Amino acid sequence: MNIIGSVSPVKLSGTIQRRYLWHPNLDKKCSFHKCSGSNRLESFRNSEFMGCQMKAPIWLLKDRKPRHGASPLQVFCKDFPRPELENTVNFLEAAQLSSSFCDGSRPRKPLKVVIAGAGLAGLSAAKYLADAGHKPIVLEARDVLGGKVAAWKDSDGDWYETGLHIFFGAYPNIQNLFGELGISDRLQWKEHSMIFAMPNKPGEFSRFDFPETLPAPFNGIFAILRNSEMLTWPEKVRFAIGLLPAMLGGQAYVEAQDGLTVTEWMRRQGVPDRVNDEVFIAMSKALNFINPDELSMQCILIALNRFLQSLTYIVYQQEKHGSKMAFLDGNPPERLCKPIADHIESLGGEVWVNSRTQKIELNTDGTVKHFLLSSGNIISGDVYVIATPVDILKLLLPQEWKDIPYFKKLEKLVGVPVINVHIWFDRKLKNTYDHLLFSRSCSSEFLAQKSPLLSVYADMSVTCKEYYDPDRSMLELVFAPAEQWISCSDQEIVDATMQELAKLFPDEIAADQSKAKILKYHVVKTPRSVYKTVPDCEPCRPLQRSPVKGFYLAGDYTKQKYLASMEGAVLSGKLCAQAITQVQTMGTKSSLWVFPHGIGVVRVPNSCLSMPNTLVAWEPYPETGNFAVRNAQTAMCILHQDKHK
């Protein structure tokens, strides 16, 4: 037998529609299909054949001539092609906001901006401030960049991460950021599907496959209608009817649902409980690590709008890749955060690690005097930004600020506990996919409460190039809700995880390790992660510019349209940078805008708008009597309100 190649996804020419691959050491074959609409065969049925070697007898290889008109089989190690995102409205808006920092006039005196926190929000703010010609100094408390996307290398050289990070096509600011840094090729795009474990059929999965030929939301509707394993037709119809008000009511309706939990909204709309159990328990935990009886329905509706897109809006745009997922090709600190830091430093900014901000010292007028570090060092600047999680911000707030309504509202915003589990096994698990998987299983200890413990998971030895291993699987799993488990030992958490995995992999994993054995594990606990998106917390989210002169906030909990996510963190950093640059460049020339219904007269300087003479929405900013005006890029300006006469 001779080795004739190693197979990952393959590309075919000719009329071949199906082929079978035989592995020499296995007694079964693997089928793979030709992707409709292209000449690409892009996935196998399971991970067993990913990267395996094809062998054939020598006689089969001798004197073999290709058929007339047929092209040879081309083998390549490549993920799915990057979707076409550049012409979508969201991508173009994000690109225009990015370009406004580079294309604007250079400051006569660059601002020294001190930023506490080197997560995606802090790094994003620093990156765009540096693009605008300012000098950011980023202070990171730990010895690793990334914040909620941080990762560490163990003594064996293996990485373990804070969370399982997925990059969606509906993340336009992140996609622009990758392009601006020249690292778009570091995203490994997967097939356009959502894959759910079947708790009543151990070892089986149910798929929602989105056809590439249809725009959203029709591709999502088609995927739901074609799946007959999770929801019945009557359940689908009742769910669709329940969603009609959201589709017809638009953004105003979505915002009005912030006071309801997912479960309350479903019952109010007459949606069967089984829809909640089959779909939205998994979706709620994937979005915010909590169950649907806690999560605000606004969060679900916003996610559906971002990933599937609303009907009237998307027909115009012809977007279809919002729900398509990609994995980073390696550890986030090196593959994502380091390029951002390098970019900042190349433009004269600085990024410091092991520099924990201990206290915000104030001047007599209540403005920031400097940041005091735990090392005793003092860092002064022209402008100050806190880009930490909201819980850390609340610990740092000076006592003099705590009664200011802008800061007082933060009390309702609380981070949700999250646990990320990594398990290395002594063999390659066969029943996995090169994709994100929704677990939907629950341990025997929690069956009575119907409370699943695992949110999503992936076999990172298959999905990620840096973590690829042809002989052993490494499962990375999000353990949520985690509030009752955050104080448990790592061993207790792994034992509970193994009970669930035994249901997902009944032929390969047993809780007592009588089948696949654990080589090692890492458990990463985050007692306070993204803010908990419970009902009525939306009004508590602050704008990036505070009422304290020269003091700003960045973080996914601040006002931006992508909620608690990596995209939200990056966008918050851009909006923070924009607010800082606008204050410096704001001139006296303005345009006069009169709001309807006798609200008042607002003078909006054209320099504040990345699209002058364009006004889309406004919202009250009661702490100062001003208004936040949102332009077409969703950028916010704090503007003076004249009394209506």
C-alpha cells in the first residue's frame, strides 16, 4: 500500500457528486458530498477522517490515465472560503467609522490617553486613538493581553483559554479590525450550519443547514423548515406567529421587550414550552451563559436580528452570512491581541502588562488627577479611560462619583460567572464535527431541575490549526450556568462534565473513564464575565463619555448595539475613541436640527458627524440635560440642548 495523500477538505472538478474514503485501519467508510453551487467538497461526516491518510494498492496507481475532460482530484488543507462581507451595509458602516480616524486631520497636540484594561475594548480604543494621531498608554493588570479572550500556555506547550470564542459574519467591526491588521486569513470559517446534540438520542446530532444561495432571513427560515428532528410543524408555525410582532414592529418593538425574560415572552406570545426547551435554553446560554428564565428577551431578538436579520432590512442588503461562524486559528493573545498591540506601538502608543490600576486619584474639582498603580507608580494623562469589566470599574470608582446618576445606574449591571473546561483525551473522538456544537445535555445530578450544565463545546484538535492533533481530541466546553459551581473544585467540575460527555459520546466516553481516558485537564473560572443581560438593565448601560470631564468608559456593557460580545467590546472601544477625538476637534460651526413633537432644538456640529447632515436617532442623556445623538454609524455625540421656544 502506498500513501497517496492526506485529506482535509477537497476540491473536485468534473461530474463527481459523491465519493467514499476508506481508512486502511478502520472497517467502515466515510462519505463526503459535493457542495451544491460550487465544485468544492468541504466537510466529512465526522472528525475521524479529518487529516487522515489515503492509501491505495500500488497496482491501482500504475498506468492510470485521467478520463478525457476530467480534472485530477485536488487535495488541500483549507477551511471554508471567507464569506463576502465587504458589500454589506453593516460592514461598510464599520469601515467608514474606522477610516474616519485615519482620514481626519492630525491633532496639533496629540492627547496622552491612559487606558486601564487590555481586553478587546481597551485595545480597540487604543488602536483607533493611535490611528487618529494620539498617544494611548494601555495598562493591563495581568501578564497576558486579551481580558475575556486571554489564554495561557501550560508546561506541555498546550494552550487553555478563558472562553470558547466564535467570530460571526454579523460582527462587522471585528471583521474590519482583522482586515485593517492584515490578519483576515487567521479566521477559520466553518460550514454555514448550527449543530445541536440530541439529549433524547445520545450520540446523535440535529443540524440546521443554511443554503448559500438564499439571502437572510430566507436561508434561516429554510434551515428551520427543513429540520424535522427538533420542532414539529405546529411548533414551528406557532413560533413564527409569535415572532411576527418583532418582524413588523422593528427596533421599537425589540427595545420594548427588555422588561420580559425569554420564558415570559414565549408564553405571552403563545409559543409552546418545547420550543424554549429545544432551542432557547441552548441559545440563551450561548449568548449570555444564563437560562431563558433569566435572560432578557431583547437580547434574543437583537441576536436574531443580527444573525438572521429582519426581513424588510435584509432584503435590501442581500446579506446572508450573519450567522456563519469562524474560529481563530490559534491562541487569542498571540494571534489577535499581539497584532493590535504591535499596531498601537508602531504609531507611538504603549502597552504595559503587569500594571494593575489600584486607584483613581482626583483633583479638587472632581476630575481625574492620575491613576495610581499597585506598584506605587503614578500615570498621568490628558484623558483617562476605564476599559475593564463593569464589576472592576465599580470597585475603582471614587467615592465622590458614586452618587452621580451616570455611575449610580451601574449598580444593576453585574458580571455573570463562567467556567471554561479543557479536557485532553487519550484518543481521537469520532462523534465530533469541525464546528461549534450546542450540547443540550444535563448531568444526572441536575436532571430533576432540568438544568443543563454545558452550553457549547468544540473539539479544538479539529477546529483550530494551532491545536490540531490527528491522534487525540481536546474538547473545550463552556460550563454554564456556573453560579452554583464557581466555588467548586476543578475535580468536581470535571466529574460533572464527564457525566454529560458520557451522554454525548455514549460509545466513546464513560464517566468512570472506562472508555476514553483523560490525559489532563484545565479549568478556567471567571467569577464575573460579561454583564448579565437580565430584564430592565438596558437603561443602565452608560454612554462611553461620562459626565466627568476627560473620563471615558469602554466595554461591552457600555451603549452599543451588539450587547455582551467580542463585537460589542470592539465597537465600544471605537465609540470611546470617537467620543475622545470629537471633543478635541469640535468646532463652533454647527447645523441646526429641530426634533419633532416640540422636544427642543439641538445644535449638532458637523464635525461630530461622520456623515454630516445625517441624523438617524437620538436619546436623552438626563445626567447633564444633554442629548446623545446617534448618526448613521451609530456613533454618539454629547451635545448641548437649547430650550424649545
